[in-house]
Amino acid sequence: MTPAEKLYNWNMIVEALKSFGLRVENEVRDLIVGGDLEILVDVLKQIRAKEMELSEMILKKEEKLIKHEPAKSSALEKPISTVNLNSINTNKNSSEVRNCLEFLIMAISKVFKLIPKQAAGLLSDENKYVTHILVKGFKGEAKPVIAWLKELIAHVDTLAKLIKAEEKTSVMEMLLSTFKGGLYSKHIEIVELTGDLYCRLFAAFWPLQVLDQAWSWYVSNNGGLDGTIYLIQNHREMMELGFELLTGVGKSNLIELFTKHFRNLIEDPVQYWDLILIFAQILSNKMIKCDESEQKELKELLKYWIESACLQIEDNAKGSMKTISVSFLGEVWQLFPNVIEESPEVTHSV
């Protein structure tokens, strides 16, 4: 490597160190480039000291997590259960875990090979660190994150029961927000596993009667709906997973979900109806497999879409919107002839 290349590299390093509060003077840089190993060792020691200082700051932020304040809803009367980090046994059986926070810390410690304090640190600062790991990988590697998500999926029923035990706290919001970043991951398998984890949790919440809390989080400003839409728009091969997420959490609120929340985030009407057409195709397979109660909810959603498409035609929608509405109704008639023929007015419109 030439002296000029060394100087260029060290200029880049010096700039990067500034962001961590470390300043390397030009004279020191020049000595290092010139081969002064003693000065280089001194700078490396400073970097190591700063790294330890930053690690301490992260660990101290665990206090924010452990002393998590409950949401300001009157329904949430109690704070999330606290955890004694010094007493956590990462080899403990999942059936012996006392609360959701302890379970998350144990799972992170086990998979990422961290001590409980470090694991708690990852969950602090509004999940900033764990979100980074989900999006980019643990030290750039996807495998540990995939292993962690699989660990959570394997214990979905345990997590759901722990949520139920603390349903009057903000633990639901804490849990669901923890792995939201996975929906934005650059690693496809992490995206798929995150979506699968949410779907399994929503299914487990339903019989425990806590799905309504998940729904409230999902459609909130910082909830999971925007992540689902990101998944749908950026991974068309995962449309079925996206639809499962939407219908899983919106089980009792499907009309509200698609008329208000979903519609508000998809501003382009052409794109909206393009997605609805794909969802209708997915729905034809889903209705065969679901129970009678769910079939009823999905059928009501389908009728709403049909009525909306008919209204657009009656209102003399022009250009692409009219074409899309007619295409949608034609596709639905092929997929669900009985639903269309139940209404003579709809049949006439088609």
C-alpha cells in the first residue's frame, strides 16, 4: 500500500471516529501513516476505552426498559413486571418463565450469546438496537436473527399466555414493537419469519381474548400496519403473507381495516384496487380452509369490495378506474359466482 493510500484510509478512519467523540490530530495521523506503532497502539487503546464507555451507556439504558411506564390508557392499570437481570437463568425451561420481558431477554441471551444485561440493553431506547439487528443482521449476519425468530415462533403459545397474564399492562405493545423492524429487513428470510411470527401470535391471541389489544397497536401511528404495507409493496411474492397479517389481526374489524386504515395509507386509487384484486384471488383459497365464523367475516369484506366497485361504475368512473372496477367484478364473478348472484343489482352492474 502506498503512503498516499494509507493517508486516504486514515482520513476516513479519523472522520468516522469523530462521530464517536474521538478526535485524532493530524500530527498523530501522520505519525501512524509513517509507521509509528507506539502511537497506533495508543490510539487503539483510546478506541477500546470509548467502546467500553458506549457499552456502559447502553447497559444503563436498561433501566428505562425495566422501569417501563404503562401506556396512558385507562385500561392499562399496572406497569410491566420487572426483571432481576442478575437472577436470570438462560437455561431455564420456558414453562418456568414468569413474564414476557424475562422471556425476551432469555431468548436474546441464548441465541446471541449475550449476558442478560446486554440483552436488556438491546431492547432499550425504543428498540433502536434490536431494530438495527433485525434490518441489517447481527454483526451483518442474518443467521443469528433467523435463529432468534425461530426460537420465538417455537414458543408462541407461551408468549401468548404471558401476554394474557399481564393484559392490563402495556406489555402487548412492548412485545409486538420489539420485532417490527423485521418487516423492513434486507434479508428475505427475516421478513418471512417476522410475518409468520406475527400471524401465529395473532392466532394465539384470539382464543385468549387479547387480540383487541394487538389490533389497537397494529393500527396506531407506530404500529404494524405500515410495516405490512411495506412488505406488500416491496415483496410481491409475499402478498399472501401480507393478507394473512391483515386478516389475522383485523379478524373482527375487516371492514374498518380496509375502508379506513389500509385505504388511508394507499393513497393511489389505482394501486389500491390493484392490491384488492390480488387479495380477492388469495381470498378464494383462504375461504376454503377457514371455519364458518371466519368465512362469514371474509364474505362481508368481499361484499363490501363488490359494492364499492359497483358504485365506481355507477358514478361513471373514467379511464383506468372504470377498467379496474370492471376487471375486479369480472374476476370476482369467476371466483365467487354465488356471492355475485345473491344480489341481482350487482349481477346487472357486472
